[in-house]
Amino acid sequence: STCFPLAMTSAVACRERSDGSWEIIGTSIQLTDKDLPGVCKEIAKQIATKGQQAFLVDLSDNAIGDAGTKVLMETLATLQLKVTRLKLFKNKIGNAGAVAVGDFLVKMG
């Protein structure tokens, strides 16, 4: 499967799964709110070459808070990605971040 880093920090990578879908996964570097704008910019750049496909997004076990969650959800919505699984557990997401996730899920239909 193809795997490529999505951020200069290599904190996030994208790889093709055996079923043809793609996953966006966190790597060994802990992501924080300040990392998400750059990561999302890189996601948008790389995903543009993949077209509209299904994605699993796993950024669990990081230090992402409400601000980073909002940026991520806005990016995923803008890109109109078909997110089949969204894993954000073990982060620092509060009520505002949870609302952003809920809003994203509603937009996805």
C-alpha cells in the first residue's frame, strides 16, 4: 500500500487500504491545536490528487483540543471527504469540539 507523510513534521500520514479506501493516521508525534492548520493544509493538498474516495481518519491519542477539532472538521467538510470512520479518542476535546464533530456529521448526511 502507498503511504506518504502529510505534514512536514510527519505527524500525519495517508495510506491506501486493501479495500481501496484511504486512511489518514497520526504517527508518533503528538498533535496539538497549533499543528492542525498546517496538517489540514497538507491534507487538502494531498487529497486533491486522490479524488473523492472513502477515508478513515484516526488522530486518536494526541493533544488536540476544541480549536484543532474545529479546524479539522471544517477542512474535512470543505473537502467533502466521505469519512467512513472518525477516531479522535484520547484527545483534549471539550464541548465546543464535540459540537464541531456533530456539525460535521450532520453535513455528511
